Amino acid sequence: MGSAKRRRFPIIAPLKRMKAIFSAIKPGRKSRAEQKADIRDRQMTAEHQNMQYNVLHNEHLQEQLRKLQQDQQEPEHQAPEEQLQQLILQQQRLLQQQGREKQQKIQQQENEQQLEQQQIDEQQQQIEQQPEQQLEQQLEQQQQQIEQQQEQQQQIQQQIQPQYDAEGPQQPQPPQGAGDETMDAFQQQ
């Protein structure tokens, strides 16, 4: 069964090896799915906190409104009509402001999410291009070494050539008396 799977899906093993290699290069780096999940969790947490704040604030305003209405119903503590209208207007303005702030927060979270996604894509692109860049750097270094060697050979040739032209080719001559000693040794034998 395992061999059949291996034959049917031969590309799974190389992909697992590549994934292991990339995780070994950067062990602290999260996968793209984990990073997206973190972004989504942060966004949901911010929205939840914003909703809790809005609910508590609305409850506080409604409690003030109820107290004002109760005071208005009691004959000895009747609140003026203008105060009630101002409180209603204040609540409406506050709700509008909360709506604008919520919209701004959502827009800011979307911008942060796009920026993080762009950074993730750039990191992935750098990882994918890294072997190719290393190969190009090695080729450039080898080319520079070859050029330096050629320059050194040219400098040596330029130093030797004038001396050779001035003296001409010189043949090595045997030392004086070497032939006489050889003949004496041969005659003694």
C-alpha cells in the first residue's frame, strides 16, 4: 500500500524535504497559515474588546436616561425638557463617534494585515532567491580571482621579457674541470 502511494504521489516526499530544509534554516519562523491565524485572532480580539466597551458605555447612558426619566415623573424632582434632549443628542453623537472610531480601527487593522502579508511575501521571496544569489556571488568571486591571476601573470611576463631580450637565451655551461675528473676516474678503473 505504501509503495503504491509512493508511486502515485512521487512529489510529496521532495516537498516534505524542502519544508524541513526551510524550517531548519529559520526554526523560529512561523508558517504562512500560522501567521494568518495570528492576524485573524488579533483582529477578533480587538473587535471583541471594542464591542464590550460599546455595550458598557451604552448601558451607562441608558442608566442615566432612566434616572432622568424617573426624576421627571416624580413631582418634586422634575428635570427640565432641555436636559433630556441634550442627553439624547449626546448619546446620538457618542454613537456616531463610536461608529467612526470602529471604522477607523477596522481600516487600520486591514492596513496592518496587508503590511504583514507583504512582509511575509518578501521573506518568502528572499528565501527562494537566496541559493541563486549565493551562486551568483560565487561566480563573481571566481571571475575576480581569474582576472587577478591573469594580471599577476602579465606583470611577471612584463618583468621577465626586457631581461630576456637584453641577455638573449643562455645555455648552461658545465663547470671547468668536470670533464677531466671524469676521464681520470674512467682510466683508473
